[in-house]
Amino acid sequence: MSQIIFEKAVLNLSFAIKWLAEHESGTERIYANTFNTFIKMRLFSAHVKVRATYDAFVANTKDLKLIGKMELWLEIISEDKKGFLEELTKKNADIERVIQQIDEKNKKTVAAKKPVAKPVATNSSPKPTKESTIIIVLAYYDSTEYGEHAVRNAAIYASQTGKKLTIIGFFSGGKDRVITSRAMYKLSEEINKKYSFEPTLKLMANSSNYTKDILNLTESIEAKFLFIGSKGFTKGLHFIANASIPCVIVQNAPNRDKLSNVLFPVDDRPAIKQKLAQARILGEFYRPVFHLSYPNKITIQAIRDRVERNLSFVKAYLREQGIEIQEQPVETSSALDATLTKLKELTPDLIVILPKKSLGLSGYSLGSDEKKIISKAGTTPVLCANMIHGKVSGYTTGVMY
């Protein structure tokens, strides 16, 4: 339960920092300054290294790693200083009352100016900016129907963001090179006819470590997504385990021309925040609606608290990014059942999951839940977010710090 207090405190600190930067006077500024000063005093008295973390957070309050570090420092202080948790809880309540008053005031102002409510977000592509107008997409063509599915799905994403798509294929011999190149050119012509742009084609000789060749290419061209065609999860596993960018597992031909609806399952794992890095990119470039699925019949209090904490954090973060969200609660105690239920009901354009990658005797393996989601995905591509690994008490775990 105390973790909720730390997460709320960091969100409230983010508000306070932003309010102080944008307003020079007013009652709200006094409360924002009081909260900011309280956090600073407690942090700086804890350890000299905290100052650098705080300064970095002030410069970028949306950075997920910094958010995690700030939460961690607050937790450390609560363990060292008696009474800090109670004091922080009271300060949270004070600043949250101010935030609520500001929200109510803003709602009244908007209602007075605009009788007809305007949607928070649309499913149209965002207006181009100088900083970010292009997403580079890489698709792996393996001379199978699944490779074709991967390329065609990747083309949809590239067509909405700068039309930069690279298709990589491999050949084994002279005859195979001709066959593969013809197939790739045929796909290129199809994409050009449908979306009015020509993909970049990369044809390479097959090697024993083609996975590494593909991953090296993702880094050299600075791709944001890697599309892999696969029946199930087996082929994509090597890429999921080693890629520095999200892998999108595709099993069927696309049945949509735009990314409009994303299913974003919420469970009780702290590392779920790692998915938000990809959510921010998807929200910025494609403006889809995010559907947050979660179980709402959990009987174990500790698990229910963690799910509610994660849901609260995810909603706050996505709304801060200007992303439209819809909650999708399911009458079940299982996060997997909630995900599969909404996957079937909504048939979304994309589902974002966070693989649990464990290292065994035979190499990396996916968690059983992820295998079931991929196997049941049908026509929905599955985006596998990247999990950062760390060591806690000798066990490997996914963490965001």
C-alpha cells in the first residue's frame, strides 16, 4: 500500500514543478512550492547523490527511469526516517486537493467557452513537427506467407509516419536470391501502389546468425519497430529476447488500414510501467485510443492493490501525454482472462504486452501468459515491449530502474 503513496508523490511533484515554472503568483503556487520544498528537503538530507536525480527529474518529469528512481528514493527515506510516510501522506492529500480544485475550475471554464464537448483525442495522424515526423519501420521477409503478413502490416505503420519502411530478406544460393528478390520487389510494388511510397530493400546472404544481422540493421537505420511474421511465438522469440526495440509479432494479413485501437493490459507487475515507453511513441505518432483491460474481481487484497496502483499510474501517465483512454474492466480475478476476453471482444489493431523473459538451459523462454496471448491474437499484431533486467537478492527480475 505504501508504494501507492510514493507513486502519487512523484506524480504530485511533477505537477508542482510544472505549476511553479508556468505561474509566478497565486494560492496554488504556494501549495506547489510547499510540496516541492518538502520533497527536496527530505531527499537532499538523505544522500548527496539524490540531488542529481532530482535535478534530472525537474528537467524531464516524463522520463520513466527518473520516475522510478524518485519513487525508489522516497521508499528508502521512509525506511530510514520514522514518521516520513505519514507526513508524505498528509502532503499528498494537501496538494491533491489543490489539483482537484484546479481541474474543477478548468472544467467550468471550458464548459462556459464550449457548450459542445470536443473529443480529447482523434484517430487521425498528428500534425507533423520539426522534431518528430518520421518513424522508421523494419520488416523481416523470410520467403513465407508470414513474412508477407509482416511486411504488409509494417507498411500500414510506415504509411502514417513519414513512409520510411525497410524490408530485409535473406537468400541461400543463386537461384534462391532471384526468387527472394522477385518476391520482395513484388511486395514493394504493391506497397507503392497502395500507399504511394517505395520501401528500401535489403537483400543479404544467409548466415548462421541472421538474427544478429537483423538486429544490427535495426540499430544502424534507427528503426522504432521490428515486424516479424511467425506462426505462434517460436520464431519471434530470438528477436524479443535480444532486440533493443519493440518487436511486433504478426500471424495474419492485415484487416485494417490504420492504427486506431490499442489493447493495453494492466496487471499487478511493477515492471508494467516499462510498456509506457512504447505507449508514448504510439500515442505521439498514431493517436489511437488505448483500451486498458484489467481484472476487477481479485480476492487477494495485495494483488488487487497492485493492480489498482498500476491502473492509476498508467491512466495518469497516458492522460498527461494527451492520449485518449477507455477502461475495460472484466469480471474475473485473472489478468490473462481479462486480456483474452477483451482481445476477442474488441479485436483491436494492436495489443501491447510485456514479456517475462527467463534464461533457462535452452536459452530464453516466454512466460506462459505471453504464449497464450500470442497464440490467441488472431489478426491482431502483438507488440512485445522491451523489459530491462536487474538482479534482486540473487533472482533475475524485470525492473524499470
